[in-house]
Amino acid sequence: MKRYWKYIRPYIQYYILGPCFMMMEVVGDVLLPYMLAKIINQGIAERNVAYIIKIGAIMGLIAVIMAVGGVLGAWFASKAAMNFGADLRMDLFEKIQQFSFQNIDNFSTGSLITRLTNDITQIQNMIMMTLRMCLRSPGILIGAMVMAFVISPKMAAIFIIVLPVLAVLIVVIMRRAFPQFRTLQEKLDALNSCIQEGLVGIRLIKSFVRGDYEEMRFEKRNQQLKEANLTAMKTMLLYTPLMTLALNITTVVVVWSCGNMIVAGNMQVGDLTAFTNYIVQIMSSLTMLSIAFLNWARAIASFRRVGEVLNEKIDLTDENAKHKDRAVCEGSVEFQNVSFRYYKNSPEWVIENISFKLEAGKTLGIIGSTGSGKSTLVSMIPRLYDTDEGTVLVDGINVRDYGLKPLREGIGMVLQNNTLFSGSITENLKWGDEHADEKAVRKAAQNAQAAGFIDSFKDGYRTRLEQSGNNVSGGQKQRLCIARALLKCPKILILDDSTSAVDTATERAIREALHSEYKDMTKIIIAQRIRSVMDADEILVLDNGKTAGFGTHEQLLADCPVYREIYDVQNGREE
């Protein structure tokens, strides 16, 4: 728990003031039944109206003080819990942002969403309840027991029997509840993943008429969550009637015994009233403590789930970088005997012994069949993945020796899956350079062949994009992503099959703009069509993660069977 002290320390005043104000309520709760007994025993019994008014006024003042204490105590408890949750959520999100692709693969998207939202909400609720109840319930319990012993030590002895029984009951229920709450959170993970997939893929679901299937899948996850909720709630609901039964039995025994004592003249009526109130307070405080314990059980499960993310070891950092602040200056790229596999225990390599050198300002085309490792290969340049063997050099320096931020700032990537965010077109393009002026934004859009369709929109560059850019076509989305990368003005530009959805004329115009407007930029173009890379200075042909050929278009036609086969097949299709 030492890790969480950092979320408490800045708001320590709230953690102190909240319980302190709650103690005002505790003192009032303990005093009021005693003062009521005085009114009954002395004021009413002796018909002393002045005494009744005097004690009543004091009770009224205590009630006001209690109300102030209760409100302020709840307010400070809320401030402490909300600040704790907000800071923890921020750190958790920042940690996820540091994840490499491999780290992200260890958690589902739905699970990370649940941990960022529901799990932290459970922790907030626990902190709020703890601050409100950690002194109030024990305070009332102790105070009421003391007052009960003051009134009648003989009758108060009944609690010596009741309290251990209830303590054992709380422990048993806690032990049952903890694994159930963890299962509950895991079922919530699964439901969130199902919701996310269904919403992101809604167009695909409709186009394949798979709505019924997705509804069945959602119903299954929803049913599992409902059953997990019911199982957990059964444990909690079991405790309430047992506590009520114990309270009622204790009350009946006390009232019967005290009634006999009143008849015998050994107890006053007011004392019975106060004693009964103290019984209710004792049992109520135990009930509240038990509910707090159950909330702690659920919060502990959430703490562990949040801790799993915070404890996740980032496998890709720049802690040992020799040139943390060095920027990419020229843009040359070199691979030296690079090998990589996603699953480190797997005997098969995804990339095996790849070597090539690309001079700054040159263009490299990469081509190969689906699954040959093209995207994985270029992901090692900005260190989205690290090599298992061999070295990747940028400007002659091992990429591991760069700081992650300056390395990635020098590299522009247009990934295979084009991602746009809700907001205006300008806001999306300025991901490349948030300080770019309108002229630079328009130039990048023009070079990416996106200016034409942007200007055709009613609001032009202020046109608002929906989530993931779902209100523009695939080809328009690709061109916006290229424009975003060009606005960054990187030393190295990586286009990962980023013109697959545009027509050949538009693709040719993009290539010409890249050649004429960005001569000093090193360009790496992954493509399925040979036409997209045939004008590159060098072409790398991959086959099952290995180098099948490297050279110019003419050299590969003459010397590389794999390249020649792709070329013949594509030409045959075109004819």
C-alpha cells in the first residue's frame, strides 16, 4: 500500500478533517439517548417543564452541531476519495500510454477500460465509506457500549455473547465475498470488451447481417455478469437478515429483562428507553462496519487489478539510452541481422536475419505476401517493438540509444489501420504538428491529395469527423492520415500499405508529391502492388520473414523469382 501514499499525501487535510467532523456526530449520537433518559426520569416523572425545556434545547443544539459535523465530514470524505481516484486514474492512464505493443497484448481493451473506470470507482467508494465510518461506527459502538454499561452493567453483559458471534459471521462472509468480487470484475471486463467490439464494428455487423449473433453474444456476457452479481449479492444479502435477527433477539431479551427490573423497581423507564436506543446504535454500527468490510473486500479485488497494470513491467524503455536527447538528423536506416518473434518461447521467427542499408533521402519499397513480416519490420524503427537479435540503426546509432520521444518525433508513420479521432479535420491533421499554421496544414493536405475532398465539404477544414473517422470513406481516411504524417515533417516517413484504398491516379499523384516536395525525407513504402514501389531506389522482398531479394525493380525482375512471380501475377490480372 506504500505506492498509494502519493495519492493521499497532497490531500492529507481532507483525511484528517473528514473523520474529525464525523466525531462531532458520534458524540451527539451517544449523548442524545442519555439526555432523553434524563427528560423521562426527571423532567416528565417530576413534571418539571423548565427542566424539559432546558434539556430539550441542549438536545436541539447538539442536533444542529451533529448536522454540521455530518455534512462537513461527508464533504471532506468525498474530496479525499474523488482526488485519490482522479490522480490514480491519471497515473494508470499514463502507465498504459507507456505500454509497448507487447504489454498491451497482456490485457484486453475491455479489461483496461474496466480498471480505469469501475475498479477505481470501487476504490473511491471504499475510501469515502472508510473516512465516514472508520471513526463513526467504532466510535458509536464503543460509546454506546460504555453508556450501556453505565446504565446497567448486568444487561450490557449480553453484548459479550453477541459481539463475538457477529465478528465470526463477518469473517466468514468476507472470506466468501472476496473471490466472488474478483470474478464479478472479470465478467465486467468481458462485457466491456463485447460492447467495445460491437460498437466499433457496427457497420461490419450490419453489412454481414450479424446483428442477431452479436445480440446473442452480448446476452451471454450480460447473463454471466448478472449471475456473478447475484452470487456476490447473495453473500451480502445473507448478512443483513442475520444482523436484523440478532438485533431483534437482543432487543427482545433486553426489553423483557429490563421490564422485569422496572417492575421490581431496579430500573427507571427512561433508562430502558436509553438502553434500547444504545442497543440499536451498537447493532447499527456493527451493520455499517460489516457493509464497510464487504466494500473493502470488493475494493481489495479492484486494488489488485489496478496494481496488476501499475506493476506491469514496461519491456520497452529508454532508461539505458546513451543519447536520450539526440534528435534524428539525417534519416538513414540500417538493419543488421535483425530477428524477432512475438512469443519469445516460440521456435519460429516472424522476422529472421534481415539486413539492409538505406541512405538518408532515399526511398525503400517493401513488398511481400500477407503475413511475411512487413509491418513488424518497420515497427522496429520507431521502437514499437524491439529486436530479439540484431540491431536497427538510425543515423548510424542504435535505436535503443535514442530517447523514445526524440526518436519517434523524427519518424512519421501511417499505419495499416488508419485511425482518426472525433474532432475537426484540422484538429486531426495537427496531430502531426500542433503548432502548424493554416498554410502548412493546407500544404500537407494538398500533397496528400486530400485538399480536393476537404474543400468540397460545407465546413471545409472545420468539418467534424466522427469517432474513428466513420463519416469519411476509406480512401479519404488514408489521405488524411498521410497528410497528418507529412505535417509532422519527419526525417523518416513510413507508409504501411497506406494507399490501398485510393485509385491508381491518386496514388501516383501522392508518389510524385513525395518525390518532388520531400526530397530530403527518407521514405519507406510498404505495398501489395508492385506499381506502388517499382520507382523506389531500393526494394526489399520478404518471404515468410526472410529476405527473398533486395535491389532495384530491374535487378529483382532479373534475379528474384519471388518478385518476378508477384510481378507476373499482377500484370496478368491487369491485362
